[in-house]
Amino acid sequence: MIAKQNMGLQHVKLSSYYVVHLPEADDFDFWRERARVLVQCEVPPDRIAWVEPGGSGDLFAHGDRNMPVTPADARPVRANRRFVSLARNAILHSDPERFALLYRLLWRLQANPRMMEDKADTDVRRVEDLAKNVRRDSHKMHAFVRFRLVESDEEEAGEHYVAWFEPEHHILRANAGFFMRRFSNMRWSILTPRGCLHWDGSSMSEGPPAQRSDAPGGDPMEDLWRSYYAAIFNPARLKVGAMLKEMPKKYWKNMPEAALIPELIAGAQNREAAMVAKGKSVFSGEFEERPDTLEAIDKAIHACRKCPIGALDNHAVMGEGPRDAALMIVGEQPGDHEDQAGRPFVGPAGKLLDQHLDRAGIDRRSAYVTNAVKHFKYVPRIVRGGKRRLHQNPQAKEIDTCRWWIEAERAIVQPKLVLAMGASAARGLLGRTVSISKVRGAPIPLEDGSELWVTAHPSYLLRLDGPAREEQARLFDADLAAVKARLGEVAG
């Protein structure tokens, strides 16, 4: 009798057929909740239809209202971290079979918990492909969304920026946080055929699908962006196939810089030859030997285009101070204030440096102050209130290229001590990267007989607050005090 009852229960389970209507095409939490119940009720994959919004289910199937009830003695559903991670991405794919595929994998995981390790399994490979395609689509969205300024009828509302993007998959809401964090000070909207996002500076809202005609066609900021793109385009590293793979043509119509690409590609060989010739004119021929005066260095760095930083819309900033200074202070690179003023350390970091130098008893006017990199590296950004140039750290190759100039300055000034502030400055002097925490507080002998002392950059202190800033300020003062004491020994 018991056996017959169990058989009858099994027959009921296998004969039931369910249709699950998902409220949103990207609702992973809803899918997971329904899938857990169905697995615990032992409903096999071939007895379930998963329907996205706008789809239709089986006329004779049980709908969501007739979902089975989880038995009191149901076993916990097994799903390892790898499955959950892949499923969160794969469910954003546009493939209508993705929900059934994921449920089939979850069903199989109950019998084989290590199944996700089987790279040859067809279902596992298919989910990996879906997740990979979604990640690629998200990357394209991060890289190719271009905001354009639109006129607002409400003056008090401020500037509003609108972007158009055509995602291949259901990635819009999943990437809302990225744009909210990156453009938190802007009022913006991202319009897509799958839906819209609107950020007013404090809250996010969603809207219905849009059309391309709803987005603006261009704004004055695009001239600056095109100039920047043309400046950083490196013809010597051009690989058209790789470029098209990373930036497919279908995205070009929404990107202002894309209009320049055919011309830049066509003239790549000529530009490469011009770059080589210009590089030779700076570092050979006229300057086969390093300049022997600070005036010659000043003139040369303004003409230098040896690295991409020099090709930006900026100005070289020469060091300043006595030509026979016993102390040379080296920072990373000019900032926006320094680029505009044409002098080193005149911005917020420079003012903080002056305060600490005074506290240590070091007269800045007696030191030669310069930077390891001579041009301001930045990226243009649109922020509330207008356009800004946001600081970017120089790369190791760019720092190494500029060693030509910092070594020329040292050879002329011949300081007894060199104070490098920050890892970039230390690399500019040593030709290798060092850890500030490991080398600070002690001299490093240089090949010309001088000593290098390394400390943090004052801009690092500006980024801190509370106890962390107090501690770093204490260490910075201790480093300057040690330099002051040593300076009295070697200069005397």
C-alpha cells in the first residue's frame, strides 16, 4: 500500500507541467527563488517553461499561481559559488533558452556537485559562453557610452547629459551602479532600445525603451574629445584588426572620435615616420649629448613629443630654483594648476608642501624644485559646472622616457641631496620601482655621489582624512626633518 502511494505521488510530480512568468528579463533573484522551489519539489527540467515578459506559455500548463509547495522535508538546494557567479551574468544574455539552461544545470548539480569543473560538459561550456558575452557587452557599454549636453527648459535644473547605447543583452540595470559612481555629480540619462536610466544626482529611476532620435546628435565638448583622441592615437602601434575587435563599427555612430578613425588610419604610416623623425630631432642630432644649461632643457622639453603625454594639450613645466642648490626636490608631474602657471608645485599639493617645509626648517627658495615627468597627464571629463582635466598617473615607460631630462637637471645643479616625493619620482631617479614604506627614512647612494631620500607625495596626504592623514603627516614631517639634519651635515 505504501509503495503504491509513493508511486502515485511520483506520478503526480512527473505529470505536472509548469510555466514560470518572469517579471523582468534580468531578474536573477526571482529566477533563483522559483528554481529552488521547483528543484526541491523534484520537478525535472523538461516539465518547466520559462517565459520572459511579453512571451506566452503553454495553454494547458500550471501558471505561477499553481506553483508546487516545497515539502517540509525537502533537501537544501546545492549550488556552488562558480555556478552562482556564472548564472548572474548568463541570465542577462538575450538568449531565450538561458533560464531553461540554468535550471538544467542546477538540476544536474544536485546529483553531481562538481559538475561545474567539467570543461567538456556542453551545458557548462554554453553557460560560460553566455556569461562571457555579457561581460563583453558590459565592457563595451563602459567604454563607448558618450554623454552629450542637452538644453534644459528649467534653468535651476542645471546641465543634463544624455547618451544613446544599443546593448546586445539585458545589461542596462546591472551597470547602473558603474555610471552612478563614475558620474555621480552629473545629471544624466542613458537611453537604449531596451529601457532607460535617469540619474538626477541623488536618485536613480528607470524609463521605457527609447529610440535613437530621442538622443542628441552632438555638443561643443566633442571638439575637445576629438582633439584628445587624435593626440593619443599612436600610429606606430596601429593594428586595425585588433582595433575593430575591441571597438566594432556598430558603436562608431555614437562616438564623436570615430569620425577621425578612417583619416587617422590612412595617414598612420606618414604619422609614424614623422614621430620617428621628431623623436630623433629631440634625442639625437641637436641633443645627442644632454643639454648643458637649464635654459636648453627648458626649450627642449617644450618641444618633446617622445611619449603620448607630450602630445596632449598641455605645456611643459621646467624646474625652478638655484642652479647650485644643495637640495633638489622632485615630484611626480605637473598638475592642472602647474600646467596653467608654468611653475612646479603651485597647486594644493604645493601649498601643503610649503607648510611642511617651513615646519622642518627647509627654505624652499634655496632648493631646486622639479618633477620626474615634465608634462601634465590627464583625461578630459564632463562634470557638473563644465569641463575638467582629471589627473592620471604616468606609466613606467613614460617616467623612464623623462629620465633623460631629470638626469640632465641633476648633472647641471649637482645637488648633495635629492628628495623624491612619491613612487613615480623615485622611479625617475632610480630607474626602478620601489616601495616608499620600505625605503623612506634612510639615504640611497646615487652614482654621482649624491644621496636620494624618498618620501610620500603631498597629494597623497590630501586624499586622506582623520587619523590616517595625521599619521602620514607625521611620517612626512619625520622624513623632512631627517633630510634637514642630513643637509646640514653634507652642505657644511
